[in-house]
Amino acid sequence: MHMYDILSKKRTGLALSREEITFFVEGFTKGEIPDYQAAALLMAICIRGMDEEETTALTLAMAHSGEMADLSGIPGIKADKHSTGGVGDKTTLIVAPLAAACGVVVAKMSGRGLGYTGGTIDKLESIPGFSTNQTPERFAQIASETGVCVVGQSGNLVPADKKLYALRDVTATVESIPLIASSIMSKKLAAGCDCIVLDVKTGSGAFMKTPEEAQKLAETMVKIGQMAGRKTAALITSMDCPLGTAVGNALEVEEACRVLHGEGPEDLRVLSIELAAAMVWLAGKALNLEEARKLAAEKLRDGSALEKFKQMVAAEGGDPHVVDCPELLPKSPYRQVLKSSCAGWVQSIDTQAVGRASVVLGAGRETRESPLDYGAGIRFFHRTGEKVEPGEALAELFSQRKEALAESLAILKTAVKIGAEKVGKTPLIYAMIPENNA
């Protein structure tokens, strides 16, 4: 088998065989296939596409390019949840303990944030003492005893994705449904869970800008999961404005705790229940989605999810008192308020710009080595569709660097649009794949 023949075949639009795709992934991972040939194949895939069988073969080859997590020692059906990334998306902090309270074992590996998209691991590490660096043995023990454990990605999982993504990033081949889907799903399959729920974001703060693009990606990933023998479902959800009212690590932990206490923003609470319900349904803990939704809502209401979160925090070395006492979380000393310059209605919030403003404050990373200010971020007082008066506070900014406030404020001023007419809110959830008739 020769790489030249594989390139020629895909260039003409023909489907590659499983053996040809495996040959490429294994050879590139080992360094036997040079970057220029790999880049040529990535571009051919971008232009010519891949069918379901090809995309699944690519995903499986990538998943098996390194270690495969073995969760068989953890009793019960294991479920995972993945978001394609957003601003203010702290749902894992709520969904993981909520699903666990419903009887689903959540043994999850999460990532750090880069750029304007926040990472679950960074949020959890803003809790004093919390360690996401657990040994595989301790990870299994915590998941078995508490029903929920969220750790950082460790070991040699999916090295092919690391190499391929670095190449895609510099060859204008990031925007390809088969390549995006295989990148995400290879990591989910390697993580070893039985059920996978995907939160596919769409809107101004998402990679997929339209619901139609998001649906195509969601359908591709669900099909991959099913063909790989995993129960998989996806929700297509809005990222046209930040989720909840808080953006920034400790601020988002505080808001997640408010939801677990039965308070907090409605959009965050509703989406968390829907994601947890999908996990409960896939794991067979409810007969249908409606029954799963009712169970999740009850476990949030009666404090069971709150108790699970406290157990997880304590088991991973964190101070569980922060769940009830958010003043124990990191606080940045410098603050500035963004005020409305006129009367009107909040018509839109450019979510990506909000994300950039939070990075300037120190809540996100410009590079993987950038230090984080755990207390930095933005708290909104008004959302899209709400009325404001002149001089009324729209948001408050937090940072350890006083000089960062002015730059961030300038970005935020352009992000929030106020007009004379009231606008309707975009749907929070556009669709679920596969559809559930409940």
C-alpha cells in the first residue's frame, strides 16, 4: 500500500477503504508518512468529503492510535457528555452530578480551555484544593464510590488527533465535517464510556454558525457513535449569547452552584436538565425522554445533585464548603461596570467578542502556556430581549490586572447592541438527534 495511491484515489473523489485509512493514520502517527502527504490528504478530504463508512473508519483508527481507557472495572452503565465549545458553558458542573443522582455513572475526561472557549478542567481547578490529575486507579475508585468523577485527559489517548489537528490548524483544513467529527468522536470513543451525549453549539459564539451546519455535524457524530457500538445522542443548542450570566472560571462555578441550589439562570437550568435527561435515557434509567426529564428535574429540586457535586469535590481534594459558601472561591480585586449609554432593548450580544473580552481579563488563554486568573471574568445583569435605561449596569468585569479592564471594556461595548425595538430570543434548543417520540 502506498500513500501516493491513497492521495490519488481521494483526489478523484473515490471512497477510501478501512485498510487505506488505517494505513494512513498509523503511518502518520508513527512519523512514517511526512507532513506534506498528510496535508495533501486532509485538503482532499476537505474538498471531496467522506461518506459515513470512511468517517467512522477514520474515527476508529484515530481512537486506537494510542491507549484506550478501560472502564470495565467501574460498575454500571457509564455515560459521557461533550460540548463543542461555548462562552459561559458550565453545564458539565451541573449535568455530571445531576445524571449521577439519577443513577448514571459519569466517568468523564475533560479538557482545558484555549482562546475564548472555556474548559471544564480550568473551572474545577478554581475550587481550592481540587485536583483533576487523578491516577486511573483513583479515577475508577471515585467513580465507583460516588457515581461521578471528572478528570483531565491523561495518558497517551488519541495521539493521531493531536498530530492531525496541529496540521489542520496551519493548512486551512479545520472546517470539514468529517475531520471535525472524527476529532471529537475519536476522543469520546477512547475515553471508554457506554453512552455519549453531545451538545452541539450554534450561533455567534460557536464554531458552527448556523443550525443547519450544527445539525449536519451532530448527525455525523451520532452516526459514528452508533456504528461504533455506543449509544449516542446530540442536542443542537444556541450559543448566540453567553449561557447563563457568568463568564470566567470561579464565576461560573459559583453560578453552577446556584443552579444546584435550585436557583440560577433559567437557560442554564433548562439546558442542564435536558442534557442530564438525555444521559439518563441513553443509560436506560428511564423508559423515555419525558420520564428522564422528570427524574432529572426532581433530583435537582430535592438536593440530590447538589450532594453528588459536594461528594465529587471532596473526593478530588477540593473544599466542598465552596458549594454553599461561594465567597471561598478566588476573587479578582479590580472591577469595572459597563453601563448602558441609552434607553432601549438589548438586541444582541456578540458571544465571541464576550469570549475575547474575558481572555483579556485573564479568564482564558492566548496560548496553552498562558497563566489563568481564576477570579477574572464577566457577570451580566441584562440579557438579549431585556429593557435597559441610560446609565443602567449591563455587566461587571473582574481582573487581577487593572490595565486589562479598559481594553476588555472596549471590546464589550461593541459586543452588546441596544436598539429601540424589542427582539425575540433565539431558541435554546433547536433539535435532538435522534428524535425521541416522548
